[in-house]
Amino acid sequence: MHAKLPHPFDDATRITAGDSSWQGHTSDDYWAFVGPFGGATAATILRALIEHPQAAGDPLALTVNYCAPIAKGPFDLDIRLVKANRSSQHWSVELSQAGGEVATLATAVFAERRPSWEHRVAQYPDAKPFEQTLPFPRIQASWANQYEFRFVEGEMRLGPPQAELASTFSKIWIGDREPRKLDMLSLMSMSDAFFGRIFHARRELVPFGTVSLTTYFHTDSEELAAEDITRVLATADSKIMHKSYADQNAELWSPNGRLLATTTQIAYFKA
């Protein structure tokens, strides 16, 4: 019998512990047009934090600032516990290559989530079931082909420029093309798995890249494991595109109707 190969996502986010830093390696499977897919980089950072011997609690928030391009190959993660108290931890992570300058800077908050009063304001989006929607075609960027996208609303349609801009709103099912049970790492990565809203608005691809991404987690690892799911229903939109920078914001829902994460990012574009 052959040993079961690791899922491409687990292979892409694999890290090893070193004496003074942790090491990772970029993956061709999760490559974007000019660098690694930001969601995979963020998930790799989160994996290093989750597996750190001092980690306590579950991810509450992760902010990743993409400072400079990451080249293909190995990279180092310098991890520092900045502050800890009885209920939360604050972390800092710097990603660099070959002893050079920092290419990615991240901060994270881990927390012990305890039972409390709750009020669920956001409503689960109305959507066709996953099985009744069609998969989006594969594209040139390899990272996108690791996911299966099924648009319920707001599919990206590229074509000749139009006088009227298209909507920036999308409602979409997202899951690993090779099914994998959703965990905190894949939830982190999927929070960045949205095509640039400017592509939707202009119906064309333009130079685009995330500058800063923040994801807030509204579940813990135990609750997420109990959901026992392989995909999310997500909504994504933009509020403004101005002077070379644009925001994107999104919600990621369990098919069982639970809001799992919200995310926002600022991205550079050239158009």
C-alpha cells in the first residue's frame, strides 16, 4: 500500500522549527501572478503560531502586511510573543529570505474563548445550494485552481470595457478542489481567496496586490471541527477604489448557517 500523500494545502503551509526561527517554503501550487498567494502565506504564518510551544487559546485576529515580494524558495519566520495575560496573547511574526529585509510582517491575537452572552446580528445569506451552482473555470494563476469556486451571484466576467461599471459584490461557494475538512488554517487562507473587486468592476485584469489583510475569527477550533465542513459560503464587496488603493471586505459562513470569519484588506492596483 502507498502512503497517503499530504494535501497540497498542508504541503504548501508546512513549517519546521529552527534554533532561532521557523522555516517555510513557497509552493508552486499556490503561486499567483508575481508571487505566492497571500492566503497561503498567511496560513503558513498562522500554522507556525498554532504549533508554537507557547501558544494558548485559538486565533482571534491575524493581520498580515505584505511589505515586499516573496521569491520562490525557502523563507524564515521570526516569531515573538509580545504580550500575554490570562485570556489573550499578542504575537509578532516577521518573514524574511536569505537573511535579507523583512518581506512580510504579521501580528496576531490568540484568546481563550469562554461561554458568554451572545447576539448574532448578521444574517446568513440566501443562496442556491452548492450542488445547484456551476464551478468557475480554471485560470492561469495556480493558486486559484486549488480551489473550487461556485458563484451564486456576481461572477467575474472579463471582456471588452463597458461604459457602465459592473457590481463589485459576489456571493460564492469556496472549497478546496481536493476536498479537505475546514480548519483554522484553511479558513484563514480562504479569507483571501477572492478575485480583486476591481476585476469585477472593470471586467478586466489589472496589476493588483494585497498590501494589508486582517481576518477576524468568530469560531474556535473545537466549534469549527464540529461543523465538519469542506466549504464556505462567502460574500465579498468593495466600498472604495481611489488613488491606486482599494478596500475589499468579506464574510465567510458555514453551510450550517454560522458566521465563521470576517475579513478586510487594502490592496494596490494600477489602472
